[in-house]
Amino acid sequence: MLEIKGLSKTFFAGTVNEVRALSAVDLQIEEGSFTAIIGTNGSGKSTLLNAIAGSFLPDQGRISVANEDITSWSEFRRAVLIGRVFQNPFAGTAADMSIAENIVMAMRRGLKRPLTTALNRKVKEEMAERVRTLKMGLEDRLDNPMGTLSGGQRQALTLLMATWLKPKLLLLDEHTAALDPKSAAKVAELTRQIIADDNLTAMMVTHSMQQAVELPDRVVMMHKGNIVEDYRHEQKKRLRIPDLLETFDRIQKRELFDETVADLLKKQYI
């Protein structure tokens, strides 16, 4: 479903602020799988999702989705294949437009049809049925402005909108991080349910070790622009939070050791 080959990206190249965000990353995601991407701040996990979504073009490498080479596609063009939910509950929606109007935009993605034509009685009935599955009572509030909803309600609707047309690939960028614990748990459960019911292929960036262990069927750990661990199959089934914390600790200790050795060698030849 998703194939990434030799993906590299350096920001501010040649300056004192140079950051090598991705270093020749190779990754294959199978159709119908749910993969979590974890790592410390600056590890490259969100950069990887942004590269797939088309927020910027890579310096090197290739990205394919559903056998389509999308490496040079614009972000708008990729939206035909890719659904996305951002960390900010207020991103990806129009606050002043109604719930129904926001959903219509998701329903008509890639098509040129006016909203007034699309918003007929039959369509609103379909909306109500789909929104009812969220179990938030929003099916009776379709004419309410999106901006009047709580963060949890809005994020649940954004998730529904991103998956309305069953995208080839769903990207979730820390989509529960800005929510209170109760809302985060609700949206996490909706995520699991929607991905399973629609058999979607999904990638989720998260800082939550609990979500990484409980929700996906695969966990990929990144560090300094590289994939350093890949838990899948039986190894993923046995994975627990202490295992991830131990791996983080081992990587940090190894990095500190490498830096110490490099400093000693540098001093030796000064």
C-alpha cells in the first residue's frame, strides 16, 4: 500500500541551523495495517508524515501509495488518496461553516460541485446516520457552526470526515495530544473502531506509549531521522510499555556513549 525508498530531507542545509530530519528512510506499510510511529522530539516522525502528505518535497527518495508514485504530487493532489487528522482539533475544518457544510467538503473532495447542490435532504439523512455512530448526539446539530463544538467533538468529526471516502491511506498526527484525557480516550477508541470497520491502512504518530501498545498492529520507532526499531507480528503482540521505555533508554545511553567517544578522539588529535 505505502512504499518509501531512500527518503531524505534536510532543513536549512548549509547553515548553522541545519537539521537532517530524514536520513534515507525505507518503509513499507501493508494494506489494511495500522502502524504507530513513535520517537523522541526531533526524531523525524512528524516529518515523515508531512513528507507522505506532501507538505514539502523530499531531497531524495520515492513515495508510492497504492502503486502510484506520488513523490512529486502536490499536497492537494495527494488528498485524493490520503486522509489526514492533525493534532490541533481546529485544523482541517472551517469554524464558521456548519457541521453539514464541513462534511460536504469532505464528501466532495476532488469533485467540482457547489455545496448548495450537494446539501439536499437525502445527503443530510446520510450524514446524520454516519454522525450518529460517534455517539455524541451531534446528528441533531448538523446546522450548528463547527466552531461551537468542543475539541473532542470536533476531532471526532474530523476523523469521520477524513475517512468518509475511505482513503487509501489515513495519517494521524498526534490527533489526541491536545485533548483532555476523557476526550482523548474517546477519540482513540473511535479511531480503532473506524480503522477496523473500514479496513483502512493507517499511520499514527503518537507520544502516548499506551496508545502505541494498545491500538496498532505495528510500532515503528524513529531516532534522528532513522528507523531504529520495528515491532510487528508476534513481537508486537508481546510488546508492553516497559519494553518501549527500555528501548528509549538504551538508545539514549548509546548516543551518549558515541558522543563521549567522539569527544575523546577529537581531543586526542588536537
